Amino acid sequence: MRGLPAPMFRFTIRDVLWLMVAVGLCVGWFSESRAWERQRDVLLKRSDDLDEIQKMLGGDKALKDFVDSARSSNAKPPRPSSTIVPIKPKPTDRLKRTPQIRPQNEV
């Protein structure tokens, strides 16, 4: 078998594992970049929609007037209808011990 040439591609398991790591990183990076592009497109669409709504409402002046009126009204946020009070354990609860089960003596 001396006359046969040595195999051109000879890989070890370590080489294959490094290849898998490199391919995994590339695939992860690509899928993440596509997700960021989709998210950017959604945000740009929402921004365009908000610009249209702002134009329909009267532009920047109407928004500024609304914010100024909200700030000048000194309105406090509404109080909750019911107040939640934390329950504190009684000091005697710590003194109570659970009954201990004693093993019965074998006959």
C-alpha cells in the first residue's frame, strides 16, 4: 500500500467539534441579526403610524399643550381602593413546636 497517496482530507474529532462551534456561532449570529431587522421594521412602522396620528391631532403643538396641561393640573395618581397590609407572624407562633414522632421500640 505504499504506492497509494495519503488521504487529502484527514480530520480529527477535535477538528469536527471546532467546525461545529464555528458553524453554530455563524448560524446564531445570522438568526439574531434577522430578528433585529424584523424588530427594527416593526418599530419603524409604529413610528410612522405615530407620526400620522400626531399630524391628525394637530402636530407638536397639540401634544405639547396636552403635556403642559397634565403637568400644571397637579393631579395626583389615584389611590388604590383597598390597602394591602402585610400579615406579621405572632410572637407565640415561633414558640410552638411541631410534635415529634418517636420510633416505637421493636419487640
